[in-house]
Amino acid sequence: MSTLAILPIKRFSQAKQRLSRGLSPERRQTLAEAMFCDVLVALKRSSAIDELLVVTAGSVARRIAEDQGATVLEEGEPGHNAAARLGIGAALRAGADRVLLVPGDCPALDPAELDALLARPLKPPAVVIVPDRHGTGTNALLLTPPDAMDPSFGPGSCRRHAENARAIGIHAKVVEVASLAMDVDTPDDLDALEAALGPGTGSAPRTRELLAELSKC
């Protein structure tokens, strides 16, 4: 079963506005870049992902994605859901059996955990929802086939995705994946990610290095 991962990515200069109290615009941009790089590398290391597709209007994100061998689509209508739909359309044209919608700010993503998620037996049409650490947002959405359901990211999306799937008669399963639970929107999220990554080497090397620099400031 062919799987295409889709990453809708804002311009880095516009990213992480809710971190503005603690981080300068330059730091926020550097953080967004580092997390995006780490997510791309983790996805490339997954044996279950066949192709990476990045949807962005940002030139820096485009360059990073292309350097990592990802296909890049120019963002049209602004917004995460519009970018996700654009990626889904491309996946359908490419003949993908399913898509995994993932954010660019979950740098702790573990390829082995991702492979285990994608190895779960599912009878299509099916939707798998991976919640954030609060259990309210959606940090990954696996759609089989790619157009099984229209994505609806945003506040409260975990419950909304499940309800929308049931409303159209599609089986939806919520599956917790520890390394996908931590996205970064608020200072508390950043603290949780730093605590989870800990000191030393391991996953998310670019993000880990940046967080170590920030802790010295």
C-alpha cells in the first residue's frame, strides 16, 4: 500500500506567533526551520513512507524540502486545511493508496513509532487520528484512501475529525503516538518538548541543539 506524507508548512517568518513573548522573530523562525528539518528527516527514515510532499509558499521551506528529496507544491489558498486539500489532490493524481497529514512542528517523531502506526491493519475507507498531548488537537491524520474525508484541522479537531468520519459512515480510530503528541504552539509546549528530548544525542538533533542554545540565554 503506497503512502504519501503531506506537510503543509507556513512561511517560517509567520510561524509560532504564540511564542512571541519569549522568543524574538529571528528565534521563532530558526526554531520553525529546525523542527521542520527534523520532521522531514524522521519521515525519510520511515520504511512505510513512499513519498514526501510539502505544501508551502515559503522559499526557505521549499529549499529545505527539495534538499531532502521532497516534492514541493506551491500553496494556493492560505490556511492549513486548504494546503492539506491541495496535497490530497496531488496524492490522488499520483495514485497513492493513502495519505498521512503531519505537521512540521513535531520534531520528536520516531520513525519506528510511525512505522508501527502505519502497519496497523485497516479496512478502507478508514481514518486514523493521532491526538496532541492535550487530546484535543490532531497531530497526524491518516486517510485511506486519500480522499476518505475532508481534513478539518484547528482547535478541537481531534473530536471533530472523529465526528465527521462517523457522520459519513467511515470507521475512525484515535491512536496515541507518543513521539507525535508534542507539537509546539505555546511556551508550555516548548517546555514539554525540551523535557521530553532531554540532554545528549538522539532524535531531533537540530531542534535539540537550538533548545540547548536557548537555555543558555
